[in-house]
Amino acid sequence: MSLIALLPDWLSAEGLFEALGPWALIGFTLVIFLECAIFVGMFFPGDSLLFLTGLLVTTGQMSEPLWLVIAILYIAAVSGNIVGYQLGYAIGPKLFNRPDSKILRPQYITKTEEFFAKYGPRAIILARFVPIVRTLITAMAGMGRMDRKTFIVNSAIGAVAWVIGITLLGAALGNNEFVRANL
């Protein structure tokens, strides 16, 4: 059983669309932002939401043009990552500043810094495609003091592939009867 199966139905991509009605794009934008920004967001259905959004635009259930939807969701993803980075940058050192801590030890920050020095750009781009990791890595990059400009550039590159790729996939398959019937 997956973690997503334990969440309430309204938190699924389809449930959110039904609950939000004409406000779906605003709600979807907020979900993508939160998923990329804060820890609570890791329980949101980002991948399926992007796919569903492309499908809904293609089938006419959302009236906004596809290019506009993609642009708005892209901005939400990148700005969410920047907020997550800033939160990690601000809060991280305080969390790991207790030498007697059993879980959040100061040496973990050193290891995090080493990780981002070695794998940072690739990790930020690839993490876009891994639920939960996509949320956690932004704060960890801030905690690990990854170079801010490098983080933002790679976050933007990853968001292009993630938002555009998955939304366009949903749009491309949106008119496929099998896909719509089995979503």
C-alpha cells in the first residue's frame, strides 16, 4: 500500500479538480508551489496534478490556454523551490546547532555541504522527478549552503523538464479514450 493511498480522496489530483471547480488553476498553482516549498507539500500529488492539468486543458475542462497554464505552474515550481531553499538556509543551522542531539547532529550539515558541492546541480534537476525528494532537497540545499545562483539555475532547468514535460504528456494523451477512462 502506498502512502498516497492513505491520503483523503480530495487530496488526489482528480479530487482537487472537483473541489476547486472554476478555481482549479489557482488551486493547482498553490499545490505545486507548496509541494516544492515546504515539508507539508510532500504529500501533495504534483506529478499526477501536472499530468491531469494537461489532460483537462486538452479536453476543454479547463478553459485556460495550455501555454499559460504551463507558464503559471512553472513559476510556481521555481518560486516554491526558492522559498524552500531560503527556509533551509535560515532554519537549518539552528536545527543542527546542538552538539548533544541524537538525530540532528552538526556533522550532518558538513556531509550535506559536501554532497551539494559534489552532486548539487544534478541532484536538484533529477529530484524534480522523485516525489518527496523534490520537496526535501530544496531545504537541504539551503541547509547545505549550496550556491544560491547555482541552485536557482538548476531548479529552473529541472522545472522546465518537470512541468513542461509532464503537463505536455497529459495534454498529448488527453484525447486518448483509454487514458481518460483509466485515469
